[in-house]
Amino acid sequence: MQNKILLGVCFFWAFLVNAQNQLPLANGALEEIESTTNNFTHWSNLQTNGGQANYSISTQNLIPGSSKAQKSEIISLGTNGWHVKTHSDYLFQVQSGQQYTVRFWAKIDGDNQATMKVVFQSEVQGSYQGNNKIINENWQQFSHTFTVTNDSDLNRLSFWYMDSGVTYYLDEVEVVVGKTISLNEAITYQEVDGFGAGIKRRTEHLYDLDFSLRNQIETLAFQDLEVNMIRFFIYHDLENPNDNNNPFNLNQSALDWTRYESDPFDWRTRFVAEALNNAFNLSVNGFDHIIGNCNSAPAWMKTNGSHNNGGTLITGLEDEYSEFLMAFLSGMSSRYSIDVTAISPTNEPDFEVSYESMNTTPEELSSILINLNNRLDDEGFTEVKIISPECFRVDSDDLSKSTTNYVNIMFEDPNVFQAVDVVATHPYQSSVTQTQWSNLKDASLEKPIWVTEAGNLSSPYINMADASYHIERIIDGFNYGGLTGYMFHLFYEQHDYENEVSSSALVLWDSNNNILLPKRYYVFKHFTNLVKNGYQRIHSSGFDNDLKIVAFKSDNDSKVVVNLFSENNLSNVNIEIPEGSISVDHFVTSDEDENYSLITTDDFDLDNNYMSLNIDAMSMHSFVFSIDSNLSSNNDFLLERNKVILFPNPANSQLKLSFHESLERELIIYDVNGLEVFKKTYPVSNKIILNTKFLSSGFYFMNLKSSNFKQTIKFLINNED
């Protein structure tokens, strides 16, 4: 009995000693295996009280950089949720009031969905915190931040499997202090097409201003904003009336180009061609996408005999409508040297309005699109993209409305799917949920997706509350909807703020001809000036309802851009520093005086794994990391991502080693004669900082050994002043 008591005391003491652990989580990468049990070291799998599961280690179809993952085949659940689970045996300290972010990767077999609960709990009664995550068939990184209410030395992380008959996979688990944003440049998603806005029908108002003021407005819109997308009207009265009753023999003399001309004495003039060419001349990088959009067919082609108040195209006049659109394309090129790159035959076909419009069902639109596509091919305009349907809403429960519902119906016809090059939408509904964005992405079947018109139609304001409307749509749209392009409704318009009339333009002027730049203008610069055509969205985690995050990398891998926004005050936000970072620029737009302001980054140490900052409520932040390829790709200094970064080399007084995984490591240094001059075992960490002042100048060899790799590195010490 005495021996049993002694054994119990020893076990309890060992438990406590083991629990005096600091983060990071031991073997969170799930790579190290216990040879006697063939389970992951520091991890246990449980099945109790009727729960049954088969646990194993998977080595197939893993996330980039991983060689193993936990596989859990759930046969039946126990009487409670925790009876089938995987948990960490590494018990770590937590502090009251501190936030802790859990990140992990997970997927399931099959194309259904299942629930996994991530649980944060200590020995303190009432400390339990859990958060459900919906897991699907694709590897995805999940993140949740817990706030601890009690100090504890015995905190544990667990994963509960909440559905039977499901095979779960778990990998790359991490617990970090604070709210943390992680990046993975190796995991890429859609390629960016660009950003821009429309000039639409407000052009003539701009040309009523004196040249100096107009030039300032256009410079702000097209030069200061480094946009590459522009959208403008295809006017209904370009062909009014019918040119010659032959849809395949265009009578050019019957076309009226007044709307595109610059005659100040003709009230019908809209200065469109001049405005477009001014935009092109002021552009920094040129326009990759020049979009012609038609709100309505000519009145004589429509069922209501008017270009206003809806109506639709008369059945059988698809050829005439295509002729009209082709006349626009050829005339813009021949008359004004403007090569339109994309064309849209409808605008908000699901939305009934009194102004210029054409209500068109998905079936009617399908006929128009097929006809137009054939006409483009036949007349040599094969490079012109067709964008459609440009509905008022992204997604809706009403099957007769929204881009998602239109596309679902239209793409049932393979000819329509072939005809449409870009799925285009407007996000004017009061809010667009993550699910609605995902529905649009699924419906689009990997076609590029553009928001071609957006504006906060219910707000007359120009502050960050108004800007947040667009930030939410841009970031959620790129993250969940697969967006590749985003356009505001208008580049410029007069702002009737005095009468609290809403506007949606980027550059405004008031009745006294004062230029106003709303916060949405500066927020948009975070994207137009930093995220370019050809950039790719990369994996980022840590975004939730409190913090909006999206990240991109340049097409030559020389830059990583992280955009983030919070409506609330957030402290101790940690951003992972991309490997190979040699500098970082920090831009901020807030409700205060910061307007795309460049902020000092002297406090950020790029040799660390993370940089920490506090984020004020209603503020937009962008970080542009410049990457040295010599430090971010395989070479003498970076020996594979899952091995070690050694810097600097040559070293003087200090040598820094960074690792992808947090593990215990043995480090031995030998001189050129093979004599051991240093040896030390370092506790679990992903970083070692070594004071090298004790080493004389010359070459050395470093032998690194952990549970899953051995590596020898040659380095140079230069201690000569």
C-alpha cells in the first residue's frame, strides 16, 4: 500500500512538473511518432463509453510540407461528445485575461460535411471552452481564439469528433499567445485580375467643371489610384431606329455616336471617348480590362417599346441585338482607337427599375449570350470576353433573382458555359454572407468572378463606417467567393452631402467645387496600389468576424501583401513574417487622420517569426513584405522549409536559426579539424539564438539533430573588427 501511495505521489508530481510547460505545443506539427505505441508523441486518442474509432497515421494526400497526419475513423459516438477524441498530452500554462489562438488543418473523406469541436480546458472548474468547426473534403486551416479567465498550469487542447461514420484527418496544430495571423505562400488560390470602377453616365457632369478641377479629379481617379479596370455605358440610342432591317449588314451611317462625343453645345453629349482616353493617358500601368456594359437594348427591340422600365428583348431579335453590340465594339475601335476587352449585354436583369433597364430571365439571357458569342467568333472579335449576368444580388432565396441562381440555370447549357468568360455580379443586397459568396463560387464552376459595380446606396457618409461596407465585400469576396476583380460603381460624381443624398463614387466634389476624398477612396488604395494584376491569393488564417484578413503574393514571389481590417480595438495581434522578408511597409487608413499613411516599422524585428501590433477600431492595415529569394528558396542558407534558416552567414556575435517545426533539438559545433567546441540540447522551440562571441574567426560545421531529421551546415565566423 505504501508503495502504491508513493507511486501515486510520484505520478502526481511528474504530472505537475510536466505541466509547467510554455508554448509552443509539443509536436504540434504531428510528425514525431512514439515507437512503442505507433502514435504521435505527446498525443493520445480516446474512445470510451460506447464510442468506437479506428486511429491511425496517414501519409497520403497531405498538406504541403507535411509527411504525416492523424487519421480517425469514427464508427460510433459515445454517450457524450468527448468520448471519441484526440487530445494533446502536453499540458501548458495559461494566464488569466490572455487570448490564445488555436490553428489546425483538417478534412474528412467524402463530399459531405462533418463537425469537429476544438476544446480549450484546464483543471480549473468552469474553464471549458469549445468551438465547432464544419469540416469538408478539402484540407482547410481553421482558427479560433479563446480568452482565458483563470491562471492554470494544466491547460489541455482537445479535438472532439462529433459525427459517426466519418473519417477525420487532423494536422499542423498550433497554439499561440494572442490573436495570430498565419500565412502559407505555398498554398495559392485564384489569380487577381484587378480593381477599378465605372464612369457610366456621370461623365458630362465632370466636364462642366473647369479644366484644372477636372484634371485634379481625373488624376486622383486614374493615377493616384493605380486601377486597371474601367466600365462604361453602351448607350441604347446608338442604333435608333433600326439601321436597315438586316442584322448581318450594318449601315454605319445610321448609328448615332453623339453620346460618346465632346460637344458642349449638345445636351446629349456624354464626353465618354474623351474621358476614356484621359483615363488611359493618366494610368500608371494601363488598363487590362475595358468593359462595355449595356443596360438596355434599343427601344425598338424591346417588348415595352422603351429603353426604361424594364421590358425584355423581343424573341427573334437576338441577331439584331448582337449586331448592335458588334457595332459598338467596331465603332469604339475605328472612331476612338479604344479596344474594348469585355462586353456585358445586360445590367441587373433581375432588378425592376424605372430608368434604363431590361428585365431578362436566365433562359432569355442564355439565348442572347449564345448568339453574341457566335457573332464575336464570326466577326473576328475572339479576344473580347463576355461577362454576365451582372445581377443586383450575389445570392438569394428567390430563385428568379441573384447572380448565383442565374448562373446555376444558365450553365446547365454547355453552350452558355462556353460563351461566358467571366461571371459578373453586383453585391447591393444589405449584407453578403460567407455562405452566399461560397454559393456563387460553386455555381461559377471555376470561371473568374468579378464584382463589376458596388456602392453603399443607403449611406450618405464618407467615413470608415461607410468604407467598411466595401472592405467586408472585398475581403470576404476574395476569401470565400473566389473573386478575381472588384469594381466600384463610379470613379467620380458630384456629392450632395448637404442634403444627405447617398453616393457611391470614389472621388467626389461638392456644390462649392471642393474635392472630397471619402475613406473608401483610401481604403481602395490598399488594394489598387498594392495588389496587382497577376498576384495570387495565398493561404491566411486568423480571420473571423472580428478581424477581416486577405493575403496575396506577387507573380514573381518578391512581395507578400497582407490586408486586414477590424471594427473593434484589438491588442496583441501577431502576424507571421514570411520567410525571406528583408523589409516591410505598413499602410494605415483609420477614422482619424491616417489616409493610406505609411507608418514606421522600426519596432518590427523581421528575424522573428511574428510581429505584434495593436489595431484600433475601424482601421485598415496593409503590410507589404519584400522577399529576398536567396532567403526564401532552397540554397546554402535555407535548407528546405521544414529544416532550418541560418542567418547571418558569415556571423559576428550572434547566429539565428529558425525552424518550421517546434521540436527539441541537439546542436553540436565542430571546428575544421573535427574538434567539438560546443554542444547543447535546446527545449521545444522553432528558434535558436546562439551567442558566437566565444568562437574565433574561421569555418565551422554545425550538426543539428531532432526527432525527424539530421542536418550538417557549414558556416563562417568573422569576429575581426
